[in-house]
Amino acid sequence: MEATLHVMPYGAGWDVIHEGSRYAESHHATLDEAIAAGTRRARLTKVELLVHGTDGEVRARSMPA
């Protein structure tokens, strides 16, 4: 099983990144785009998705259906 996915602020946008990875899976201009991409990837890989706010705190979490 792959590591948990995170949606995190990065620069002027948002990254989708696997826990423990040095590199983002994808970068998005808006939080909504990042959540959509993260949700698709989490469902495909059957991992949990954590969405962080601009302060770094976890704001939402979801498990794949």
C-alpha cells in the first residue's frame, strides 16, 4: 500500500504529495483543483487523503470509497 496523500500549500498554489516523498505528485493553482486531483489519486491507489490549510493544520480527511 502506498503512503497517505496530502494536499498542502506550496508557493502560490497547492501540491498533492505522498507522505515521505520529496517531490509533489502534482501542483495546482487552486485548492479545489488540488483536492479533485488528490481525491482521484487517493481512490486509484486506495489511500487516505489529508487536506491541509495554509497554516499546515489538517482541515479534512477522506478514505477511498
